[in-house]
Amino acid sequence: MFSKISKKLAKTAVISVALSVCFTASANDDVTRLGAELTPLGGLKAGNPEGTIPEWKGGLPIDAGKVVDGFMSNPFEGEEPKFVINSENYKEYENKLSEGQVAMLTKYPESYKIPVYESRRTANVPQEIEAAAKRSVKGVETVNDGNGLKGLSNSRYYAFPLPDKGVEVIWNHMTRYRGGSMKRTMVQVSPYANGDYSLVRFDDIFSFPETVDGATDEHMESVLFFYLQRVLSPSRLSGSVLMAHETVDQVKDPRRVWVYNSGQRRVRRAPQVAYDGPGQAADGQRVADNLDMYNGAPDRYDWELVGKKEMYIPYNNYELGSPNHKYKDIFKAGHINQDLTRYELHRVWEVKATLKDGDRHVYAERTFYLDEDTWQIVLQDMYDGRGNLWRVAEGHAVQFYHAQVPGYAGEVLYDLLNGRYLAMGFTNEEAHGPTFGTETELRDFSPSALRQAGR
């Protein structure tokens, strides 16, 4: 599955060695920390003094459970929560909760809860991706005031495993490993306050340049990934397709997006699919950069690296992603079924984004929390222009152990004002779970192929 990835990343390793003479000895000293006191991706290997966060010992093995049609068995099946945080006791744990989690506990005092399980540091990636992260230390840097990357073709993944700026932490989320490519059929729902909802079903493809036949060295340097999203149902939306070439510097080279509208039967450019432009088929419940917890150009915000802290975050959500549960069992009024969720104590990076003077976005301020072992955003709090907490996002993390890919069982974006939420990325009732390492062709991501994809 990783043969093509390995071949292209091996080529970048040669380039990186050639460039390494341009960097200081301190960078060489820093890179030795990866895999020593730090994990290969930059997390702290050691547990915490209390023993409530364990030492990282390599993550889950690829045979940690049974995998049928892309769906994983739960390697921790039968475990019970150590305790449950609810509206009555949350003040005891408030120093390890986000403001958004507290808001959800108080808004839904009878139903929203946080079941806390034993912490399991399950994350890992293939060895060639660990090597890519090491090359990033010496080979990747920000350009254009942090809005783009230089030298990405030297590494491709985890641009800043040793970050010292907030924007570098966010770049790690955007350059994290996702299997080289990912293909899935998934659903998105936006229930009303009474719990009623309609399913929107998509085909989703993320393809990184090293898995795209025909991708050039220029693509390796300037494109993060290629993306294709096709609406399968309901019938009123079926056949609509969105395609994007996610560029590395979207200020200098804006994201290239095209949409095919099945009703109009035409392909057109869609520059509005960025920042706070409307999300596709989301009923106004998310903006474009809410997908994947955060995506796109970072230029409209000032990014502050607050530091590291311990928090109860959604983690190892195998039960939530299980095909044993129907969508009606997951999507409830106000929020998803918290009985199916799992939270653990982990260390996170906290990053605060504040809208720059003169720039526009519906979120004037955002706080991100990223898991130290994966660089995935697991929690996000979003504030309106008056400074009020408006939306709360949770990325229900899971390790796809058979492919060594950290990912999500699903993402949920809660609106505290209208009582609705958007859940996306769930695959429970689909014929197959996410597939990784699928090879595509460059022509699959051309505007001329978009109309065919719609049909």
C-alpha cells in the first residue's frame, strides 16, 4: 500500500540530504530529539508524574484488532469509564476542560456528558513518515508571513515537529499524514433542535501528490493535496461535485476550486469555497474552513502559541465509529449520543487565533487544541465579533491501526445559539469504511473530469 509513497519520499530524502549543509548544527541537534525523549512526531514520550498519562511506547500494532470491510474492531472493547463528567461535577475537572466543553455541559445538563476512560497512547505512523518528519526540521520553513511553506517537497509531512510559533502548530495539522490518500463514503447531518434530520451522503477523496499518477515535482512543492467531494444523496443534491487543489501558499496562489452543478450541468470556478464561505450542503451550519476541523490559508488571523496543557479530549473512539450502531442511534437532539463517545486525558497544544485588524471572518477568535501525538485538532472554540462563544467543535479521534493512520471517527460542530449541530465524516452504515493508499491519476482532478464525476 505504501510502495508509491515510499518511492517518492525516498526521492525527497536525497534532496533533503543535499540541502542539509545549508542548516546549522543546532537544527541537527534538535532533530536527534525526535525518537529520543520525544516521539518521532514531536510529542513528549514520557508520561505525566501522576501516571494518568502513560509513556508512549510505539502506539497500536497493525494487528491490534480485526478489520472487516474497512471497519475496525474495538481493541478496548469492554472497558468502562473511570468516571463521567456531567453538569453536576464538572467544576472538579474544569481546569482540564475547554470553555466549549463547559458550555455544552451547562447548555444540555440532562444529556451531555464526558465519559473518561483510561488514557491510551495509540498513535503511530509508518517509518517512512517518521523519517519525513525528521527531514522537516531541517528542510521546511514558513514564507510570506507564515502563510505558506518553503521546502515542502523535501518532506511532505509534519512541517514543524518542533514548533515555536502558533501558526507552525496549525501547519502540522494541515500537513499531517492521512494515509497518502483517503477514500470514503460518509454522511453529514445537521439536526434541528428537536432531533429531526436528513442524511446527506458523499463520496470523499483526499489524494496527496505522491499517490497521484502524473503529479510532477512542481505539484510536490506547491500542492498539499487534491480533493474531490461528490454528493450521492438526497436526490435534490445528487450529482453535485466539488473539486479542489489545496495549494501550499493560498495568499500567493489561491486555492483552486471548481464545482459541477448537476441542475445547471456546468462546471465553474468557486473562489467562495474558502475562509468563511458556506460549506457544501451544510444548511448554513458550517463555513468552508470548518471542514477537517480547520483548513485553508492562515493569513486572516494572528496565531498565538499558548503552550501545552493536559485536557480530557475525544480519543480512541472505536465504539462511535462502529458499524454496530445505526445513524439514528448516534444523531440525537442537541448533540450526538455521548454514551458512545470516549474521552481520555492527554497533553495538547493550545493555539489562539485572533482576527487581524481590517480582515473579515465570522469567527473573530478561535481556540484550538491539538493532540501532541498526532497534531490533529481535537477541540475548537469559536467566538463571534462580540466575543461570545458561538460554536464548539469536537474531532472524535481514532487510530486506523491497520493502516497506521491517525484520523477521526467523525467531526461534530455545535452551534450554541440555535441549538443545532453539524456532524460529518461518519461511515457507520456505509458498505465500507475509509480506504487508504488508493492511487489516482492527475486527470481525475482536472476540470474536464468534473462533469463525468457528476454523472
